[in-house]
Amino acid sequence: MPYEKSFVFLGLLPNIHKIISTLYIEIPGVYVQPDKSYLCVIDNIEGTIINDSSEKLKIKLSNPTKATAKVKLFSELSDDCVKPLQENALWNCMVVTLQPGENKILEFKKHP
């Protein structure tokens, strides 16, 4: 029966939307833990620690692609990472835009 398949598909639509929106909202392209000198780049850009002092961590983000990169960046101290994030915790996190071939330098304090 064709209607059964349509009904099942329509029943899944709210769940598919939630999965897609969760992936966009909850997975940053760049994750930084300044006090541990930790940098993880998940997106199609490159990240390098260029200065690591006792007070701050300085990173360089580069876009080696031919397309503009718009990447969410989430930073937290190691004490904060033991607490679970609330729903939509990354909704208003920093967004870094890199044009093709562009580099940006960012600094993070290691202490609150």
C-alpha cells in the first residue's frame, strides 16, 4: 500500500530535522581548551598553535580551500568540560569566517 510508506516517511520527518539541526548546532568546526593547550580542528580548515605561554594560547586558523569557510569555534577551560553541555549550548558560539587562502590569529586566556 503506497499510503503506508508515505505515513512512515512523514512520521520520521520531525526526527530527521532534529538530527540535522543537532549536528549543525552541537558540533563545532574548531574546539579549543586553552588551559590544556588543546586544539582540535574538525572542519576543512587548518589550525596551528603558534604561541603557548602561561597566560594565553595563540592559534592560527587557515583556509587552504578555494571556498569561503564559515566555522563555529567553541572554547572552554578544562574544568568546564566535565559538565555536560545544555541543549543548544553552541547556538551563539563564535563563528570564524575565512576567505580562500586567508589566515586568522586568535588568542585565548588560560585562566578565567
